[in-house]
Amino acid sequence: METLERIGNFVGKTFAVWVLLFAGLAFFSPDSFKWIAKYITPLLGIVMFGMGLAVSPADFREVLKRPLDVGIGVLGQFLIMPLLAFGLAKGLNLAPEVAVGVILVGCCPGGTASNVMTYLAKGDVPLSVAITSVTTLLAPVVTPGLILLFASQWVPVDAMSLLWSILQIVIIPIVLGFIVKTFFRKPAEAGAKAMPLVSTVAIVAIVAAVVGANQAKIAQTGLLIFAVVILHNGLGLLLGFLFAKLFKMDVAKQKALSIEVGMQNSGLGVAIANAHFSPLAAVPSAIFSVWHNISGPIAATIFSRMKNTQASDKTIKG
């Protein structure tokens, strides 16, 4: 198990390399990866089950200790990225399928990788974890509502169907993971050590499946989608930081909020697009998976050089 944990840590640290490698392989040999597409939903369910194994009551105690900070973070997450996605889709006059795909990733909750990036940035890690947990739990209601609000002018949106899908893909696996952790502590702790490797393999497989299934369309529109994703992610990181600054949060909290807002659960975007819209609508989320695992470490490196105030240092330790 220790060997598996070491491999998992190595693969996790080099995650962006593996995503880029297999995305490239899928582009040049699409038939080798297309078959994975039908397993996208269960693969993401496995990732969410791993999140359930990692969730602890302490994550939610942070919400009770600092409800205002967490509330600001949740508001920023579900306000900034959907509005940016809608603005980019309208402003750049994107094709309907691409526009919906960009909006999908914008309406998703925060990604778990944001917690690691906040730690590397010397930011407020407990706040980051709390925001990720709350936005994930709110996703079954908030994400379909936002998709209905922003995407319905391009395609018909069945909000109730989306709600049920997100419950199946996200909430049920997380709850099962939490139950297993609660009643089978030792096996769950052993399993949790392997989850970074399993989760990485699952996300890499999801990205490769989407690239393989959409190789021809990516060849035509890939550069445009990549540019939109970079803009979406970069503006999200910037506006997340400024949003925290607007509410006079300290520097450590500003770092956490920036990364929380900028990094999305793009795997969920892929699963929703695959189940409810079109294969091309999954491409922005797949490219986001690649890109935010490059931009996240870059942002964390820049932030780590920014000195925290004394108050924020106490926040991190607490």
C-alpha cells in the first residue's frame, strides 16, 4: 500500500503531464480511446467516492466557525464563473454546442485540486476545503439552475433531469464514501491512500475519451476553444482574487478564493455534457481539465511569493 501511495503522489504531482500526454495520444489515435466514453459517468463517480473518503466533519465545522468567509467564497464561485462563461459565449459569438460547453464548466462547483493549489500558494487551506465542500453539496440544485438560466437560449435545458444526474454522479458517491469511512475506518483509510492514483487515472481517461470522440471537431475548433478556456480560467483567477479583496479579506483568503473560483470540477462538466447535450459540448470541460492543472501550479507559485498578513497566518494555522 505504501508503494501504491508513493506512485499516487508522484502521478498526482505530475498530473498535468499525464493529461497532456494522453490527450495528445487520443488526438492522434482516437479509436484507441473512444470506447472509454461510455464509462465517463462511473469514472467520475469513483472520483467523487474518493472525495467522500476524504471528507471529515472538520470540513463542515469550518463553515460554522466562519460562515461569512465561506458564504463569500460560495457566492464568488457561483457568480463569477457562470457570468464569465456567458459573457465569453455571447461576446465571441460561439457556436451553440461550444457555448453550452463553456457555460457548463462555468456552472460547475469548485474542483478538489484547488485545495492542493491553495496549500502550495500558502493560502487559507481550511477555507478552501470548506468552500469546495459546500459548493459540491449545493451543485445538484445550483448548477442545473445556472445552466437553465445561462444556456437555455442556445439549447433546451431539462433542469430536473440535470439535478438527478448530478445527485447520481456527485452526491450519492460522496455520501457512500463518507459512510464507508465512518463505519469501516481502517479499510477506508487504506483505500484513501490509493485514491489519488485512482482519481488521476479516472480524470486522464475521461479527458482522453472526450478528445478521442471529438478528434475531428477539435481539429477544426480546438484553438478557439483552448483560447476561450484560457480566458475563462485566467479571468476567474483574477476576479476571484479581486472579489475577496472587495470584501476586505486578508491575503491568505484572497489566494484561496482566487484558486477556488478559477479551478472547476470540469469532470462534472464532461459528464453532464456527455449525458444531456452533445459530445462537442464536453470539449471545453475536457480542455479545462488540462489547462487548469497547468495554470493552477503557476498561480500557486506566484501566490506563494506574496507575503501573508499576520492575521492570515493565524487563519492558516487554525
